[in-house]
Amino acid sequence: MTMPWHPIDLPSLQVGLLHTLLSRTRPHDEVREFHGSLRWAEFLLERSGGRLRPGDYVRVGSDSIFHGLGDWVFSGVLYDDPGWGSERLRDYAERRSLTVGTARQMRAHAAGFVAECADAVLADEPDVVGFTTTFMQNVSSLALARELKSRRPRLRVVFGGSNCDGPMGRALHRNHPFVDHVVRGEAEYAFPALLHHIEEGTPPADVPGLCWWDGERSRANEESRRTVAPADIPSPDYDQWQRALDASPVAEYVHPKLVVEGARGCWWGEKHHCTFCGLNGSAMAFRAKPGERLWDEVGRLVRRHRILDVVTVDNIIDMAYFKDFLPRAAASGWDLRMHYEVKSNLTPAQLALLAEAGAVHIQPGIESLGSRVLDLMDKGVTGARNVRTLRECENHSLTCSWNLLYGFPGESADDYAHVVDQLPALVHLQPPSGAHRIQLERFSPHFDDPGLGFGKRRPAEMYRHVYDLPEDELADLVYLFDTEDAGIGGAVETRLRQGVERWLLGHPGSRLTFAEDGDALLVHDHRHGWPRRTHRFTGWRAAALRRLEDGRSAAALHRLLTEDGHRAPDGAELAEWLQQALALGLLFRDGPTYVSLPTWRVPVRVDGPGYEYGMFYHRRGPGFVTVMDRRDKGAAARYTLDDPDLLATFDLLQTPTPMQELSDIQREAVSLLAAEGLALVGDDGRAVALPPRIGRWPVPCTGI
């Protein structure tokens, strides 16, 4: 089962994988899924009379993950004290100007929800109940587990997931005796082995990584170094999730997406573990399914669930997918929208292929625009290359999510001064979500090696209003830690944050574009904070701007211009022109490297929340069409057309067609489409389908 605060628009990959796994390895067992996150959103909607909606769920869950609000909502139930942690949260929130009113409203409903969940789970008379927990799912899961065991002590409760990795799983187990077993690490081999021991009544001493009770003693088996082979990673089963969502009153508030997994681990981290990153936990080894198999899996899920939005959970894309998986997706003709995490040094051709395949939203791990800071992170990329990636995302209408991180041991004000000075020139490119000081994450090199600069650490303060545990136990249980600030601070930090804020504000209406005019190259400058004007370049200057799209030093640029047959300027003339172009904000400089900033395209942009209202469109999948109707701000409707006659008529009506030319079946289909507002019969007797097809998406594309 999956409890709050799992995203309500996504199925649980973990639950889907384990369902398939158990169907394959233990076909005699009956598997029931419990989607507690979806039920919580339903419960809040009903008990609050519609005041607490799915948007509030997201704000307290995903958006407040670094303040622990979601966990705090359920901590009063876990500790059987409705007021537990309230004063601590109040003090914490006041010092951070944090609004917690919505979380307080939700907390009033938490005990009733847990009791109702226990009723529903126990009504199925299970022998084993398994919880998957990641980020802020611990406390809600523990609260329900405690309630289940108090009502039915012989029930076996098993925990697993990212929150159970390494020492976290051992601490979770020894501090919560109502949790019978904790699976640490990947579950594909361990979970079936555990179920066998439960069935046979034998001690699970041979299950690698497992925590279990030997009498009143919490035991933790040694973790295995063996990772799950790609061939043994099942394809998820989302049938029960789909039925639960279809029957849910929350369905009208969410845009469902499929979750797939192509790879585990990180091929870059195996060689150069980014110093601040702890996301891979104890399983860094990179493994990937063959691209053909991944495409077959995506195709099966898309056909079965009639959903064209796909979220991949891979920490980094397998580069082989540029040769097999992505070309298959691009050639499918389906209007997919995919999310992928990639490395930021992709080529323009690779970014173009991502766009053609439907990967409208990427997370390239840019993190900084200064090369020395990137070296401190061990990112293996330069600031100039990151700027090129931002520019190419504009050229290919790719939504690019990234954070600008700072606070690395060894960084200095000089590492940021030249970047901050150039931020105004980047205002037409997609900005970061903000400038954020790094946090100390378990499993990161910064955490594992105090010698890297973070010698003093303690569990993050937010956990004090989440768990009633001593600090030495929290030190093993939690993922985030407070530590002394490193790197920049004071005026430099303020200037960086203010520069990013101005970028965020100025970006929506900004553009800086190339255009060709015969042999001349024009640059149209419509950036916020810059004079509106058009620059005209000819000869070697136009060639230089084109050559600098790939990023070059002055010496390399001079050599290339000479090879191209242009009258090469002398060193002083070229240096003067480069400084002029920098002053005009047409170039970005990173050390000796210059990068051209104008784009060849400007994606369709949307400004602010709520833009989706008024949208009306259709998308095409294998044997079906989905229609999204948001013309009415008060409601949203999603239609799936997969009846052959209805779909054929909808296709025919892409061109206005006289009704007299239609068959009886087609006329009936027109009537059905018109009744839902999806087709119109004009005064001239011709029928036409109304929602246009959409394949290219605005930037940012927040629906995936």
C-alpha cells in the first residue's frame, strides 16, 4: 500500500512492480492494493465540504517536503496525542515565515482517516500488509501500521522503500515494534523470500538486508551487494490503481500519468558521485532495460490505460536510449508527453531527438553556471555547456527544470561575481526555480566524508516536530541534516538570489532571436531590461556568432574563421568585438569560453498558474484519441474515444464534412460527439470536430 503523500496523479511504481512480482513468483497469493494517498485526497475533499482540495494536498505534501508539514499532519495520530509537536511547529514556522494553516486544518482529519483506512484494510482479512515509503510517507504509514497491529496483533506488517535504505531502515524497525519486518534496498529478491519464511513460520535470517524481530531484539541482516538485474525488474501492474482513480471524486481534479522505469542507479555517479547528491542511496550501480523492452512496456501501458503522459523515474537516461528507445517513440506517431532526467551536456541533436520523441519536460541537473563551482560538485560539465543546454531547450520547446545551488565548501565570491553580472543577459532563457543553499543529504559524498567540509551535522530541525525520538535515533532514521553554512554568504548570497528573482520575473516576456537576411545575420532583442533593437551582423562577425553557438575560446574562434575563408581579424580586433558583444548581452563568457545566446526559435510560453483553463485539444495514441476540455473554468472533462465507429467519424470530421455524405452510423456518432461539445453541425449542414490536435506543448509544460 502507499500512503500520503504520494502524488495523487501518479500510480505507485513500487506497488505496481511488487504486484507483478507476486503474481509471477507467488501466483496462489491474492494481492490487494490500497491507494491511501488517493483516499486521503478524497477524505479531505468530503470531510472539509470541498474546502481542502487536491491543490492543497500538493502544497502540504510535495511543496513542503523540506519543512515536514505532511509528516506532522499524521504525527499526532502516531503518538496518540492530537497536539503533539504543535508548539514546535509554531516556533519553526514563525522563524521561517511559513504558512501552516492548511496543514493544521488537515491534521484535524488525520485520526478519522487512519481509523477508516484500518477498517478498509482489515475488511479484506490480510495476512501481510506491506507499506512502501519514500520522503514524507513515513509517519502516515507508521500511524496506520500502529493502528492495524493494535487491532489485529497477528497481522504481519512489512515496510520497504527509499526511506528504509541502509541505517534508516534499521532505525525505523528498532524504534517501532509494531513493524514486523523492514526490507532494506531493492525488494525483487528479498520480498518473495520473506513471504516464504512467513508462510513456513521460519526465521528470515538468510534474507539479505532484512530487519526482523528475534523475540524482543531487533535484528538486521547484512545487506547484499547484489543488485537486481534488469531482466528481473518487472513491468508494473496499474490495473487496480486505474479502477480506484476512475471511481474517485478526485479524478476530475487530476491529470493522470503513467510511471515507468528504464534504469536504476547512475552511470555518472559510479565514476564521479556528485558531492551533494544522495538520491541513489546504497544502489549506485547503473543498470538499464534494453530500449526495445522499455518501449514495449510503455506501449503496453499506454494501450491498456489510454494515458499518453509518461513519467520516467530514472535518475539519469541510459545513453543507449538515443539509439533505440527514443527513435521508437519518435516514430510512433503518438502524442506522448514524457519526463526524463538527463545529463546537461547533451548535444543539440540529442535534445532535438528528445523533443521529437515527446520528452517535453527534462531535468538536466544544471545546478550552476560557473565552472569552478561545477568542479566542486564533480559534475563533469562547464558553465558554458550548461548555458548552451538552456539555449537549445528554447530551440526545441523543451521545458527545463533546474535549481541554482550554492553553499559548497571551497567556493568564493569570485566564483559567482561573473555569473551574477551576466544573469540579465540570460533573461530570455528558462530560469532556475530559485537559488538555493544546498542541504546535507544522507548517502551523498558530503555526508559520507566529513572531510569535504561538513564536519558538524545534526538531523534537520524540521524532524523535531515530526518524530518523538532522541537525536541519536533521528541521526540514523532521517535523510536531511542541518550543518554549518559553507561557501558564499552575506552580500554575495543576497546579490545571487536577487539576480535569480529578477530573471524569474523578466523571463515570460523576453526573447533574443536570430534571423537571416540574405548574407546578414539579424539579432532581435526583446529582453526585459534591455533596449528593444535589432543588431545586424555581416562577414566574419556573423560567422563568429554562428561559430560561438558551440562555445569557443577566442583563439579557437580565430582559427575557425580563418579555416572558413573569412578575413580573420587580428587578435586585438577580435578581442574588442567579443567585448562589444558581451556588453550587448549577446554572449555569455565562462572563463576563456564564449557562447552565443540568441535562439533560433521561441517556444510558445504560458505565464502563471491557471493558463490551462480555456484549453481544448485532442491527442492521438495507438487506437484511441483523448480529448481535454477545460473551456469551463469551474470544471474539467477528459474524454477517451476508442470505439472504432466513433473514432473513425472523429477522424473524418477533422475536415468539415456534409452530413448528407455520412452513413447512419456516422450520423449517430456525430450526434454523440455534438452532445458532448466535441463536434458542431453548422447551418450549412456540414459537421466538424472542434478540439484541435496538439503535439507541440507550451513552455513551461507543467502538465507532466
